Amino acid sequence: MRGLSLINPNCSHSTATKEEFFDIQKILTAAYIKENCIKEFKLNPYQVYSYYTIPHALLYDFQKSGINSLDILVIYSFSVIERFTELYPEKWEQLKQCFGEIVFLSETLPVSHSAAP
């Protein structure tokens, strides 16, 4: 199974700073990927990290790569992508079409956004 993860560095939680919450997202999405034997796929050979932090960049790289789809996108929770889905519903729909499955690891964690997606 090929996939990747999307992490939002601009979110915080009532019990964690932005930096701590970013680290939590990285650790938990990486653990899920490892536990489920997902092969992380780089759409852009110049990308430094194995995860994306900008949904627009993920969509752009997908469109530019010529790859039709990947099996899975792992996101910590819908809360970390919710603002993007509200501001850019068309782009969210396009992004969803790029993956066979989108997995949200936590559905109930409230977060606050401090910057644009």
C-alpha cells in the first residue's frame, strides 16, 4: 500500500503548544504508517520530509506528478484539515479524489488554528 501523511503545523490544543502538537501529529501518523505497512511515497523528488504540511502543495505535487492516485492519506484528525475544507471545498474534493482512502486517526480532538492552512 502506498500513501503519505498530511500534518498541520498551525494547530494547537488546550494541553499542548503548536510545536508540541505538531510533534504529536508527526509521531502518531508515522506510527500508523509503520504499523499498517504503508510505503511512504514522495510525489516531489525535492521534498525534504515524508509528510506534507500544506494541502495546496500536496494537490499541486499530485497534479504535476502525473500519478492518478495513491492508496491512503493519513491525517491526525479532521479538525486539523477542517479550515482548509471550509475555505477551499473544491480543492478538498480534488484532493480526496487522489486517494483510495483517507484515514483520520482521531475524530474528537478539538484544535485551534493560528494561521491560514
